[in-house]
Amino acid sequence: MRHRKRRSKLGMKTSHRKAALRNIVKSLFKYQRIKIILERAKNVRRLAEHLITLGKTDTVNNRRQAYVVLADRDLVGKLFKEIAPLFKDRASGYTRIIPLGFRRGDGAELCFLELTERKIVEKLPKKKKAKEDARPSHEAEVKGAGKEAKVDAPKEEKHREVKKMEPKMKTIPKSKPTLEDERRAEKAKSEDKKLSDKKGFMKNLRGLFRKRGDF
């Protein structure tokens, strides 16, 4: 007879319920604290504490039983090497439930399910990169020498700074004239000669048609 063996089915079929509980246990061992519904937390708690008791004794048989539930070799190794050794001094009570109230919308009761012994990893702040000094080299060397050394700064460096400020003139290299350029120059010269000949011819025509009174 199955008296007092009633357990909540969570509104799921058997295969669905088992898969959901396995996934929740995986996330619990991975993050050490999760936020879920209270009814699911009660069912997950049994399975999680059973796996932690297996992890206390590191044997091949216990590892195989844990692998049947977790199906992840890395997570099984974490259970036996990191999580289970934290509970050496405890006989039970490996997890705790912290109620959070009712969820807005469906009214489900929420809670935190966490391990009682947790390995806290502190996140260190990122180091800022050291800013490089923008001072010139001669000032850094003269700093410890005193005021006299600053007054007697080398003149060569001053001349170098003045030269840097002056704009540099670019020299354009002269290229040899090509055949096309020579032909263009010859055509221009021939056209100039033609124009000059035409002007002389026009002057002669004007001299012929002048009147005697124009002299």
C-alpha cells in the first residue's frame, strides 16, 4: 500500500518533470543560488541533497550514479572536488529555501534555493592603465638638479624646436619634356608666325587705300 507517498507532479508528465528537475539541479551546482517557484524548490532540494551525499565518498560507483542525473563530466568533477568537500562537517541540511513573496501576474510563490556552504569568488576591479608622461627628456633629467640646471638648458635643443616649427618646402623634381609637349610647342610657334604675317598684310592694304588728305 502506498500510504503517505503523495508527491506533487508539478503539472508535468513524468519524463518532462525529471528533465526539468535535472536542469534545475545543474544550475544550482553551477551558480550555487537560484530563484525559482517554492513548489519546484522542494522537489529539487531532495535530489540536490542526495547528489551531495554521493559526492562525499569519491568512488567510481557514486560518480556513475551522479552522472546518470547530471550527464556532464565537468559538473560531476565539480561536485566531487569542490562542492561536496564543503559539507564534510554536516550530516544534512545542505540547502536552504528563502521565501521572496508572490509573483505579480500568476501569484506563484517565489523563493531562493541556495547551498548553505558556498564558495564565494570575489571580482577584483580592473586596473587602470598608467598614463605615460608627456614631458620632454631634458626636463625630466634637470628636475633633480635644481633651478640652475633649468636655466642652463642646451641651445641645440632650442634650435631643433625652432626648425620643427618652420614649414618644410617640398621640392618638385623637373621632368624632361615629352614628344607630345615638343609638338605642342612647335604648333604654337607656327601659329604665332602666321598671325604676325597677317597683321603686316593688313597694314599694306590700308596704305594703298589711304587718301591724299590723310598724309
